[in-house]
Amino acid sequence: AEFLRDNFGECGRPKIGWQIDPFGHSREQASLLAQMGFDGLFFGRADYEDRATRNRTRTMEMVWKASANLNDKGWLFTGVLPNGYGAPSSFCFDYRCSDSPIMDDPHFQDYNVDERVRTFIQIAHDEAVGYTTNHIIMTFGGDFQYGNANEGFKNLDKLMKYVNAQQTNGSNVNVFYSTPSCYLYALNKVDRAWPSKTDDFFPYASNPHGFWTGYFTSRAALKRYERHSNNILQATRQLNAFADLNLRDSIFTLSEAMGVAQHHDAVSGTEKQVVAFDYAQRLSDGIAVAENVVNQAYAKLLPKDSQSPPLVSQFLCQLSNISQCLQIDGQDRFTLTLWNPTIHPVMQHVRVPVRTDYTIRDPTGQTVFSELFPISEPTLNIPGRTSITQKQIIFKASLPALGFNTYYFETKPDQVTSGESKLKITHNEECILKNQNLRVDFDDQGNLHQIINLNQNIGVSFSNQGFYWYQGFAGNNSQSDFQASGAYIFRPVASIPQPVSQTRSLTCITAESVQTAVIVFNDWTSQEISLYDEGEFVEVEWTVGPIPIDDNIGKEIIIRYNTDIDSQSKYYTDANGREVLERTRDYRPTWNYTVVENVSGNYYPINSRIWIKDQNRQLTVLTDRSEGGGSILDGSVEVMV
């Protein structure tokens, strides 16, 4: 705000949020706008039942109390636009529309001023019904419009002229060009009390079968890549500052790609595949440029005393998510530099794909304990993985706050016993993963049986934990009953999902620093459940795909945790990774909700976490990307992957 004020003046600072097309609206977004000094927020899309209720009760405008912790610092005036962001019906003057222009020459047979004016005045009165003042916004726009702006404004000028002329005949409609800021100023002058709202605008439904909850998960790989790219961007910015490089222009390529990726048809996954490829390519290109900044930063920041090995150009292992780093395959020596972008020191287990065992030394030259661990079969079989490396070395890294450490790898001599020989591996037997804090039990069929918190002496029992799929409804979108499931909208054919497989195989691998259960459901679905030494959480790494489509059946894949927690229809999801909102199945806080879609209507965005709880226990699922999910049954959490 200070930069904008200093460079553009007070009037140059935006004070209005304009969310005309996003598919639902986050409470945290409103809270952030309020904290940044915005005066108001207007948006176009609202649930069809919510909109009808607000229109009937004249509550289309409200004060959104968008934080449970900030009091009035999180309050923001919010208005639902009467007609999305489009022109009133029959008044689209864009060349893409087929509506009639204003024909004001009475000598022409298609003269239509009188009819157009009457129709417009009636629309104005109809739209005003949902609002409590004598001011309303009327939008005149749409996707890709104003390609011929002259034509549009010429017709608008005529329309306003003839509508306002009717005031001499008793009309109370006065129409003029304005801005959201001016509109909000006029509302403020009315000096009245406004209704309030404390929840959010999720999920958004455009019709009884059209819940826009599919995009919460669509193109899950792009969602993860977008978050991964942002991690690199923030770390690069930090390194650029700490090394005093002043290479902001070099970082801009990635910053710009990240900005484009925030579009509501980008990270949402609702674009066509070729467009998704383009977004990913832009992020990749930006990371490549940022990599050069990182190298220059480390060149300045890494110690240059006589004990340090000579500095070589560093690189990012971009395919570490499939345990592939071709640049170090077969190398006798290499270094690994890890950056901690957080403001507190961390201890982090690190996995590095390697062909053989290595001795690892920390920056002081001390040997770091490490273990050689097999890469799981499902990971080795991922399409596109070209590395022949079948092992990974695991060690615990210690990183200072907002700082880095470099670890030095050197191949162990052949006569040195490999850490891999100390592993205990079992197949399709009961197994227990256990450390100082947690115990995780599996039966010999690969079913997760229970997780016990050893410190609190409490446990959660599981039944039928695993992967399931909903069949997507194959409609033609001609009307609500034929609403199809797709990238935007999640509409399952049935409310009970099918398991991806009736059987599963279990392989348990026990090492000193980590214990893992690899559960394979079929050739395209698996999960690795890991418990690290001293870890206070259970890590679940899922691998899904390519999803078979030879049967021409759309499949929406979920991971589900069925527990004995008595959640009583309640569950909790985060808002943009910050505050948390309580959800109640088949319920909306601000209107009488009609249950039509009992699965997709209970899905919410999960940016970082979802949990269920009872009086004594809580199960929380943390996600590594934005996903959708909910609690469709008491004691159950499901996340679409």
C-alpha cells in the first residue's frame, strides 16, 4: 500500500475487491482484503439457493465478518452482483451477442427506443428488489467483450440518454457510468445498518446437480507443481536478498508465471490440457531462470575457507518426486545444499535417489548417519521415469532458521557394509510401525488397523482405509438433470464409491530411521505409509494413475479414512491455509439447504488440512496441494486425489 500511495497517490491504491468469476469465495480472502485496507468486495457467483434467499430477504449486501480472531479488523463490506458480471438480459451490445442495438431513428422500421427503455426500467426495478438502498450496480460486460468498444459505448450512451429522459414522465430510474468505489461511497452515505455473515461461500452450486467442487482437485499434478514452484520462488527471493544480488529481474520470469498460474482457470485445473501444459511450461521456464539466481547466491554465501571443496555449479533435482535425479546417477561424489525458508530451525529427513551407498558428511566434516532404502516398486514403474536407480539414501538434515547447510556425499568403498543389509523386509504379514510417539498397525491383508498416540495413550481404529472411486455422471449439460461431472463440477452417479481393488499386497520395511508399509492395490494405485524416528505424524505418499479409461467410465479417485471417531456430522477445513471453519454435513448456516447431491454438496476446498474429532480424539489429514474433500459419513474423512 505504501508503494502504491507513494508512486500513484492515494487514489491509485485499489480499495475494492472484484471477484466476478471465481467459483465460490473464501473467508480468508475477505479477511486479507480487510487487513490490507480495502473498503469492500463484490463478486458475481453465488450458490443458486443462497442467491434466491438473499434476493428474497434483501440481503444481497452485507458486512462479512471474515475472521474469528481479528474482530472488526477482519470485517469487509461485501456485495453479490445482481447479474453476475454480464449485461442485463437482451442488452448485450458486444459484436459477439445477437441482441438488438438501440435504434433511435424513428424513420427506420426497427426503431426500438420505447420498447428498449421500458424493458430496461423494468429490469432495473426487478434487480433492485434484493437490495435495501436506492442504489444498485448494473454490470455490462462478459468474457472477451469490448473487442469493439466503440459500438458498446455508443449503445450505452443512447440507452442512458433515453432512460434518464423518462424521469420527466415520472420514472425514478437514473443510470450513469460509475465505479465500484463510487457505488460503495454512495452506500456509505446512506448510513444504515447491514446484515452480517461469518461463514464462507463454499461450496458454490449453479443448479441442484451442479456443485462446483470438482475443481478443488482437478489436475492434481498441476496443483502440486504450482505449490512446488511457489516454494522455489520464495526461497529464491530470500537468497537473492540475503546474498545482496539485486537480481529481481531474473526472478520476474518465475514471479510472472506464478501470477498467471493463480488465474481461476489455471491452478483450478479447469483449463484444456494443452493450456495446462503451457502453464506448467511457464513455471518450468521460470524455475530454470531462478536456478541461476540460486547458484549465484550460494556462490556468495557458501564458505570459501581451505577446508571446503571447490564450488561447482549447482542444480535442482526437478524430478525428485519420482525418485529421479539423473545428474547424480553413478557419481562418486556430489554435494547437496538444503535451504530452510522458515523462521525456525528444522530437522528434516531427506531422501536422495542413488545407485550405491554413500558416506555423508555435514558442513563440519562429521559423518551423518544414513541408511540405504529401496525405492518402492510403484515408484519405479511410474510412466516417464527413465532412471535405473532403485535405491534411495535417507538421512536427517539439520537446518538453521532462514539458512542452509551443505552435505557432502562420497561413495563408500566396496568392503564397507551397506546400510541396506540391515533392513527388515516382510511381505503380506502383520506389521507394526512404531517409534517413541506413535504406533501404526496393519493386518496381513494390508489393512490399516489402528494408530495409537503413545504419549497420550489414545488410539483411533480404522476400517476399510484405502482408495475408492466415484463414477462421474455423463450428462450433456442441457439442463440440471443432465449436468455432467467434469473439471469444474463433481457429480457422482451414486453416493457409495467403489473400491479400486478387492485385494491388496503389503510390504513392510523397517530401518533405524524410518519404517514403511507399501500397500499396492492394483497396477495404478498404491500408498506408502511411513513413520520416521521421533516423528509425531504418519506420512502417507499416494501414487495414482494413469487411471484406466478404456471402459469410457469417468473415475473420481478418493482416499478415505474410516474411523471409530464419533464426529456427529461435523468436520473442519482450513481457509487458504490459515483459519479453520467448522462444516456440518447437509447444512448451510445462512439458508435452508435442499439436499440433492449428498456427496459433492458436502465437499469443501482443502488447502492444507481437514479433520474430524470427538470428545477425546482428533484425526487430521494434512495435504501437500489444494484438494477437495469432506466427511460423507460420521467418523470418515475422504480426500479426492
